[in-house]
Amino acid sequence: MPRPYQPSLLRLLHGGTALAVLGCWISGLIVYSRYDGRWGRLPFTPAGHWIDLHGQIGVLLLLLAVPFLAYSLSLGRSRLRRSANSVALVALALAIGTGKLMQEDWLRQGELNHLAYSLHLLAWLLIALTVLVHVGASLQLGGWPLLASMTNPAVKKGDLPGDWPGQVRRFLRRGSGAS
């Protein structure tokens, strides 16, 4: 059976987004533990400017998520038929959107009852659940070879970074009905 191959642009955008999501999720857990903690705290919360770090990683996530979303809605559209993929993107959009609506001083001042913050917490939980479901669905669909194909650095001919604009042009021509 041939090893699965994922397009290099997908691997780059997916991997960068996944790392930024992980950074946001971990820094968000520390922020939650330090400033909120209504439903539990970490046994040890490290010192530091975690709200600022969380926001900076969030900006990086936004910068990665926009092209990832564009890829997902165009070249990766067929993958959105799997609910694990589409729900994960919705959770990501909710997390980024509500994060942008928040004021960083709310938590420092103990203001925990803003709608944007509550929705951001919900998005944080959804991200955790959808990532687990997404990985589980990927394992069910293609097993470890499929997961490993997302981290494989090998690039096939015609899938180098210089080929990406042509891939997008071909998709756009196909979508507009041109031959």
C-alpha cells in the first residue's frame, strides 16, 4: 500500500496553525489558572506575563489561520466534508474572534463575566475537543501513516513552494468553469 502524501502547502499551514494553537492553548491554561480558576487551577502556575504572551501567540495564530482558512475553503475544500475538520475550523474561528474582542485588562482586574471572555473559554474547550476528535478521525481514516504524512518533510515534484501559485490558479480556473 502506498504511503499517503499530503500537499506541502497544507502541511506547512496545518503544522504552523497546529503549533500556534498548542501555544495558545497552553498559555491560555496558565492565564486561566492564574486569573480565573473558577473550575480549577494548575498545581503550579509559573510567573510571567502570560496574558501578553497568550495575546502575542494569538496574533501569530491569526496570521497563520487566515491563509490556512483560505486554503481550507479552496484547495482543501474536499477535506471539509469530514465534520472533524470543519468543526475544528469553526472552533478556531470562534477562539480567534472572541480573543480579538477581549480586553487584556479584564482578567487582571478580575472582570470575568464578559460575554466575549465566556465565549473564548467555550472556544478553548471546543479547540481541545475538536483536536482530539480530529486526530481520532485521522487515525480512523488512515491510521498512523496518515498522521505521519502530515509531518513528512519530503516534497514531490510539482509540489514545491514555487508551484503553489500554479496550484491555486488551476483551482480557481476549475472553480470558474474555465478549462
